[in-house]
Amino acid sequence: MNKKIFAAQLSLRCCGSTIPNVTAGPCWQLYVAQTGLVSEWPTFTWPTSPEVPTVEAREAALAYLGFVLAEGAEWEWIEDIGPDYHLHPARVLLLGAVKVSPHSMWGLPPGAVEADPLEAP
């Protein structure tokens, strides 16, 4: 079997997000980096909040996007300085990354999780 492994990244969007949903303030955004246009990458945006999404919330968002953590993968974290082009002072950014695989590699069809992870059961 040809295993496809991708990198999922989690970042706090300090000035809000425009894709896929517009937010009015800071929000966490999870995306899976792939070939092609960045605007076409699978992306999940949490509502405006500076709180880091829990491990369970991140896994639910990945499942919603059609991915699971790759075997043995663990979240890695790094701090960075915000870009100079922002109008506000530079901030320390927290970035998370993990290796992921499409659902179908583990016997589940892509999109197997139909519910939005933000909706209550």
C-alpha cells in the first residue's frame, strides 16, 4: 500500500480569518498542507478565541476534514514572531504541526465524520 502522509498545521490567526469563514478576531485555524493552491487546502476554523483547541477538538477537526493522525505521530510545537507587515506590535505565535493520513488508509471512507466538530451532539 502506498502511504500518503501530509502535514497538518495549527496556528492562531491573530487578526482573524477570511477562509473558509470570516472571523472578527483571533481564531485558531487547522489546515492540511497539500500540493496545489493554498486556498484549496482542507481547512477548519474555530470560532474567535485565543484558547488552544484541545487534542480531542483537533482530532475531531482532522476527522471532519477526512484525516487521522499518522501512526505514531505526535503534535510538535514551535514559537515564532509575528510578521512585520501587521499594524499591531509583533507577537509571539504558537504553531503546531503533526503528520496525518487520509481516512481511507485506515479503512474509513474520506469524510466518514459527517458532523461538524463544533456542533453539540
